[in-house]
Amino acid sequence: MSEEKKVEVPAKFQALVEQIAKLSVLDLAELVKVLEEKFGVSAAAPMMMAAAAPSLTPQQSKRPRGQAIMGALSTCSGVTSR
């Protein structure tokens, strides 16, 4: 098992964090699925979004940064730059 990382936990979450720390990996995976279903979210969404982010073309990289970012976003989300 890896060394436990020291993290300052706010008092209001202390009991919850202690309970979670006692769960097995399988129980943690099940808990994540339950929370995803209950709240209609996905714990994996940020990573999937980062992987899907388009890279800038040479033409976009020569524009001012804000315009280049808006151009990149427009390729995947319909956002348009000015």
C-alpha cells in the first residue's frame, strides 16, 4: 500500500473522510457509480473533455491568444470568435 498523503480536512468533512478511508477499492468504485447516478454527473468527464480538446492549427497559433482559443473552441462547440 502507498504512503498516506497528509491533507488538511475541514472539520465538517472529517467524519465522512474517515468513513471513506475505511472502504475497500470495490466499495469506493460502487460509491462513485451511485453518486454519478444520483446526481447525474460523471467523475470521468473532466478527463474526457481534456482529451477531446482540439490542438491549435499553425494559423490559429499566430493570432492573439484569445482569438486562437475561441477559434479552437468553435471547432468543437459551435462557439464563434469575433
